[in-house]
Amino acid sequence: MQPNDESQVTPLSHRIDRVVAITGASRTRIYDALRSGELEAVKFGRTTLVLDSSLRRWLERLPRYAA
């Protein structure tokens, strides 16, 4: 493996459509979480980027499913 192998790079942020694909949550739920401050994002031009660290924390804080 070469040091600059991009396939091993962990993204720092994700576009909304990617967050929806990763989590299975709806766009509405993601935007609700952003508005409430549960998720952190930055703007890059017109693009909203959800911070990967914030996404991981948000997922960890969600209630656990008990069967």
C-alpha cells in the first residue's frame, strides 16, 4: 500500500445525500438534527457538509434497539 492511497482515507465530512445513504435516515430527519444542533455541519459554498465526527457521535447517542 502506498502512503497516498486514497481508498484508505477516512472522509472528514459528508454531503447530505451521503449521510442519508450511510445512516438510512431520511433527509428530513437529518435536517431536523442539524436544526436542533444534534448534528454539526459546515457550509462550503452552497454545499452543506456534515462533519464525520459529529455524525458518529449522533449515531452513538441514538436510543438502542431492545428486542
